[in-house]
Amino acid sequence: MKKIIFAFLALAVYAFGFNYSGTWINKSTAKYNDPIKLKISGNSVTPYIKRGAKSVKLKRKVATNTGNGLFEAWGFGYKNLVLFIKPINSNKIKVYEKKIDTKKRIVITRSFIFKKRANLSKKLKNAFVGNWRSTDPFSAVSKLNVRVVDNQVFVRAWRKIYNKEEPLGLAEARYYNKALYITWYRGNLIVKATITGLHYDANINKYKTLKLSLRVKNINNGLENSQIIYFKRKALNPPLRPYKKHIKLGPVDINLLINSY
């Protein structure tokens, strides 16, 4: 049985230093046996080819890192399939395909555009981003602002005191299992919150509603209270001061930052 060869070869002028790692999706028209997805981790390459309405996963291989890029081989029947990868930018590559039918002695050449699939965690974090206002005018927390800076999520909140709103502070949120977990320290209060997104809009990658599960403890008397608050997206006035990039927040830094706000 003759072997099918898949060759991943990038031009040296483009490929040197290019980061192939990630999942690449074929955005062009793909026919039977054409590649529709590439999963690359370092030099480890896993291709998926089109078989009707389904895709077939080929065996993962560690690619040989040549002077020009990546090269690897899989065995499939009597046809040779060669792919040349040319980077376009950090999120897009152009893949040139050559199918060589050794029985009919013909070569079919086509090209595709592959785009890098966004990191799922990063995408879900961005779904929280925005300015939010409580749907209940009497809730403990009245406003939220969520931002992502360098893939870290920061949440600023305001609490309602009588007829006024005052900043609860800024804190870095821990993202886990599609939810945000935050702790604020404000005077004698420890405020712990969990934010989950509701009514996801895939067209804009945004949640329409946020659910805030709040638990507040007074460290002076030990009293605790909890509340669930829903928020809708809304512009905040006045505009917020810009967040600083590359800041690292630990418990002490959070205290200092909130107290100095």
C-alpha cells in the first residue's frame, strides 16, 4: 500500500518565528478529503479532513521542524496530499493544497484561507465586558463595569447608600467555569461576589444580562447578608478613568487600591 503524504511547509521568509500553535479553521470552500481544521501545538500537528457532512481526525504527529517550517507525513491509500502553509498574520494563514493521484497521474492544486480560532476562555471573558446597571433600584450594588486587560478580568462596582452611589472599588476577578469570582474589601466589610452571564448573544459575543450573587460580611460584628442582583447593559455616566495595564493585584494591593480610590 502506498502512502499519503501530508507536508506542512512554510516559506522561510514568513515562517521564521511564526507561532503556529492553536486551532485553525478552513474559511474557504472545502471539497471531499480537503482539510477543514488543523490543530497545532508546538510541532505537534493534527489535521481534520472533510468526509461528507463529517470530519475525520487524522493521527496526531510530531512534525519535523525543517529550516523552512513544518513537515510531516501520514499514510492514506494511493493519493498524495501536500499542504504548504504561508502565514498572513497572527490570526490567518494561507494553505496551498496539492492532490496527486498516482493512478491517474494528475495533480490538483487549490488554496484555502484558515483563521485561528479564538481562545475559548478569552472569548467567554469578553462576553462579560461592558457597563451594567442593576434592574432593582434598591439593590445593594447599583452599577458594574467589567473590562479585560491583558487577558485578566477587572470589575469595578458601586454600592447604593441612601440616595447616593459610592465606589465599592476595583478588584481583579478570577475566571473559572464560565463565571467571575471577586472579593472586595471596603472598611469593615468583606464583599464576595460571583458573576454569571445570562442570555448570551452569539452574534456579538456578549451577555445581555448579568447575575450577581452577593455575600457581605461585617468583620466587626460577624453579621452576614446575601443578595442576588440582575444587571442590564447600560452606559455609565460619568465615564470611567482608564485602567492601568500590566498591574498585578494581590489581597494587599486590592485593599490599597480600593482605599486610595
